[in-house]
Amino acid sequence: MNVDLKTLIRDIPDYPKPGIVFKDITPLLKSPAGLAMAVELMASPFRGRGVELVCGAESRGFIFGTAVAQALSAGFIPIRKPGKLPHDTAAKSYELEYGSDTLEIHTDAIGRGQKVLMVDDLLATGGTLRACCELVDHLGAEIVGVSLAIELTFLNGRDKVKPYDRGLHSVVQY
């Protein structure tokens, strides 16, 4: 299985607003070989690191997060937009490249000291990922790493998550 993943990621200019070039992973998800390769490349650096849980943010983080969790024989914890989780939640508001948002996690989703891998489809400015890391850290988890399908290196999002970087890995960089 040798697929050039960049050929399966298309640019959508001016989405969701003028000046933003959206990286659309839909063609990658449609490709069985591309999806399998992306998941394997995201999971493999974290094998043998004791990952108990994988956390992913709504919504594309769910796609990769559940697949990576399965590949690592770990559980999956969703981090969602406000009002989507039915039990007690902790919340974190943050800024992103085109506005602001809030994320929530169940307060009983992760036990103190559990080893967690953070997963998302894309790292841009780092606001979403930092908010996710802060939520997980607040619950007392040990973040063992961050795995991303795509990193937009020119936006320096890695700097924003540096306090939680115990192995930040991205499969495709632009």
C-alpha cells in the first residue's frame, strides 16, 4: 500500500470565508487505501506507548480518532460543541483563524493519570487542539502525544500546543 496522500486532499479556496484555503479530506476518506494508510501512519508512532484513550474533536477528529483508537486497541472520547453531550461537562472557549468557538468534554470521560493520545484531522493555528489539550489536562490525564492527518506548518500551530507536545506527529505537511 503506497499512496500519495497529498493527491487525495483537495484545496477549496475561500471556504469557509474569503482568504481561507480549506483542506478537504473527503477524497482521502473515499479512498480505502488512502484512509487505511492515513490511519496507520497516524497510529504507528504511538504503538507501545500505553495509549488507553484517544480524544478527537468534533467533527473530523471523530473520523480519524475512532479509527486510530481501534488501531491502538484504545477507547475513544469525543470532544464536542456545546450542548451535544448529555452528562456533566467541562468547557473551553478558544479563538480560531476565522472566529471563536467552545468545546466540551464529559467530566467523567477520563480518569486521573490515564494515557491519552490527541487526534485531529488538521492543525492550523492550533486553537482547537490547544483547547482540547487543556480540557483533557484539566481532567488529570497524561497526554502522551498528538497525531494529525494534516499540518499547515506556515501557521505555526505547533507553537500553541507546545506545552502538551510529548510527540506531535503529522502525516502530511503543507
